Amino acid sequence: DGGGEEACFYFVCGGEKWSHKHVFPFERLLVPFWIVSYILSLWIFHRKWLKSEHLFSLQESLCCNSNSYRFRRDKRTAMAPHDEKSEVAESSMASEVEKRPISTIVIIIAMQTEALPLVNKFQLTEDHNSVFVKGVPWVRYHGIYKDLNINIIWPGKDTVLGVDSVGTVSASLVTYASIQALQPDLIINAGTAGGFKAKGACIGDVFLASDIAFHDRRIPIPVFDLYGVGLRQAFSTPNLSNELNLKVGKLSTGDSLDMSPQDEASITANDATIKDMEGAAVAYVADLLKVPVVFIKAVTDIVDGDKPTTEEFLQNLAAVAAALDQAVTQVVDFINGKSLSEL
């Protein structure tokens, strides 16, 4: 300071004041150093311990997963014979079903004009406590005819336009709902159809369909094209067709009454003799739910003929519906008392 004395710097260590003239006591730092070293060693040890625990947990987890996989694999291996037995049991059960007398039949018909003659023939009554969900227009006529529980399902009238609910959408819906509600032994899809004179069809002919496919679901992508066609086979009924002398032909289905050039090409590819608006949809659902189905179709119009399709269809509808009525009655009489394997 201004006193002329030599300047001196001070600092405090361990509670004592030291100047730069003193020798700094480094030994006084040993205790804090030991403390810091001890804490650091504890921290390092803790890190190593956590890492080892993590590795152990990971190893244990992998071991458990491996054991779990081994258990699942061993379980699948152990269950394999059981699955084979189940398949044998299911096959045996299906065989027994085919040998059991047919009890419940569902007849799906798209138009009221086609359905009512059969309702009267079998003396069926309309179900006013519907087995179907509330709000749908679907109509069920039911009753006992000989030894058979017969259900005629008509999709009803469109709730907005009041016309018959024809086409594949209504057909697939009522088929699914009928199978779920009634658990039939056999489905019959009966109705009118267009016929091709080039394949030998005439007005009033009644056909049993052997193969059923779509002709208006064109998906030009590999495999999807086959899905679009949706080819399926009807339940085989050689005894029925021989006994009743019914014609047999392939059926092609689309949602239009007329036939566009594209439809015609697809129908030709399907090798179809008859053409309708419901069959392939019924076949799809029946196949999905594993219920046998047969198709009885009466020809109202000649698709490759000279007359306009609409005019010819309306002109022949009543007379052909009577022929359809007779054929379906003969089929039901033949089915009565028989099993599926006897058809």
C-alpha cells in the first residue's frame, strides 16, 4: 500500500491465511484428494456393476426368448399329430353329413314372380318374426313339405325404388344371412336366365349348372384375373340330373341384363350356356361357408338371338316361371328322404 512496505498477496487455505512468501503446504491437499479419489473409484465401480448387470439381464432375456421359442416349436411339434387327427376327424364328420338324410333346404330366388308359385306349391307361410336383422327387406317363406324343412328366401323389394332386389350384392347378403340363421344342409339357387342358342339353349329349357363364374369382374393383373372370374363348381348331382333328365351347362353371372362386347368375350371364355345375375355370388358365399349348393335355371330369353333381351325376358317370364316351378318341385321331391351322397 502507500506505506512503502513490500506488497504481499494473501490467500486462505484450511482456515489460515498464507502469503506468497510462505511455502505452500501441499500435504494439506492430500485429504481432499483421497476423498475425491474414493468417490471417483466408487463411481467407476458402480458403472462397471451396472454394465455387468445389463449384460446379465440381456443374456437372461435372450435365454428366456430362446427357451420360449423352443417351447413354442416343441409345442407345435407335439401338436402336429393332433392336427392330423383333427383333419381326419373333420373328414370323417363331413362323410357322415353326406350320408345323413337332408333335413333343411334353403331356396334362394331373386324375383317375387319366380318365388310365389313355389310358395303356393309347398304351402309355405311368410315369416313375420324375421330371422334376419331389422330393417332389411328380405322375405322368408317357410314350412314342412314331406320330410323337409323348406325355406324360400326372396331378397324383397328395394326400399327406395320398390323393384325386386336382383343382382349379386343382394344375392350374396341373403345367402350369408340365411346360412347363419338357418344352418341348411343344402342350398338351391333357382331362377330365370338368358340362354345361348349357340350352346343349344331354348326358351323354357331348365338347366342344372355345373360350373359358375363371373363375367363382369375384369381385373387384368396376374392371379387377380382368376379371382375376378371366381370359377366354382356346383355340388355334383349325377343321380338327380339323370333321373329328371335335366340339361347341364355352365353358368356365367354379371350385374347387367344386357351383354356388352367385353361381357360377351368373358362369357365365351367361361364356356357358358346360360347367363344370370346372382349365381356366382351365391356360389362364392356357399363355398366360403362350406354349404353344398345346386343351381336350377330356366331360360327366358336367347342372348345371342334376334329379339331384344328386355322384350323377350318380359314376354316369357310368367310361362318360364311356371316351368321353373315344376322343375324345382321335381328336384325337391327327388331330394326328400335322400342324403347328399345319393344326389
